[in-house]
Amino acid sequence: MLKIFTDGGSRGNPGPAASAFVVIRGGVELFKDSKFLGDATNNTAEYQALLMAFEWLSANMYIY
């Protein structure tokens, strides 16, 4: 079973923002990624992290 954790945030709302996610299986980190978004709201950063994770999962779902 894969566990995927996502997070995003901004300094100010809107303000400089970033998103990230990590994929874990059996307590081992398989993949992680992060992205600077420029100026965005906290909600946008959180949602972008989720989209990044879904994009990774759709491209790699047959590998794991």
C-alpha cells in the first residue's frame, strides 16, 4: 500500500507559495517532489500539491 502525503503553503495570502508531496511504502520513502509556485494563496498551494501527487501516481501506478 502506498501512502501519499501532500502539503502546500504561502507566506501571506496571497504571497510566495510552494507545494510538495512524498510517497511512502512500507515505511520507505519512494519519491518526493516540491515546486515553487510564485505568488499564490495557501489554498492554491495545497491544491497544487494534491495535483502533483495525482500526476505522479497516474504516471507510475503500474510500477508500484
